[in-house]
Amino acid sequence: MQRLYAGFATGNLEAVLADMAPNIQWTEAEGYPYAGLYSGPDAIVQGVFARLATEWEGYQAEPDTYVAQGDTVVVLGHYSGRYLKSGKAFRAPFAHVWTLLDGKLVRFVQYTDTAVVMKALE
């Protein structure tokens, strides 16, 4: 998990995708700009990562705490960045819930304060 978040921080897409299963299910929170379910790494890259890279400046998902139990890892942290169209910056807490199977990431669920994020888009 730490390698994945280090990949997010440095923009190393290969590191981010390295441990994802081909059938990973990725859920962005309802009310979030990219809300919905994405199936597989290609859908995640196109539907989430590419948009974050082109619509935001300095977008970060910074982990603060990792909590693991069995095949579940919860990562608590915060998002930050500046939305290019509005010029507004934000900082919002998140909880990411990851599920692993045989060492591969098979599920991601995002929880965040979507109202804080959406204010940056206005």
C-alpha cells in the first residue's frame, strides 16, 4: 500500500497499477466529480487518473494512517489540489478501503467529504 501511495505522490502510474488485479472494482464516492464504479485498470486510468492529471494542479492523495486486518486495508488521509477551471484549492479528508486477494488489489472504495471537493469546482 505504501508503494501505491508513493506512486500517486510521484505520478508513477506503473507503481500505482502494479498490484491491481485485472478485474479490480474501483468505486469513487457518490457526489465526487468522478463518482461511479470503474472495472479494471484501463477504466480507472481513463475515468479517474487521466482526469485528475488534466483538470487539477498539484492534486494529491496523502495517506496519514494505514489500518490492516486480514485482506482489508483502510487508509486514512487527505486530498488536496487546485481545480484549474475555477482556480480554487481544497483540502478534504478521505478514507480508502482496499480489499486484497492473493496479494492483488481487487476492490477500492472511496469515502470523502464531497461537499468540500465540489466547492473547489464552483
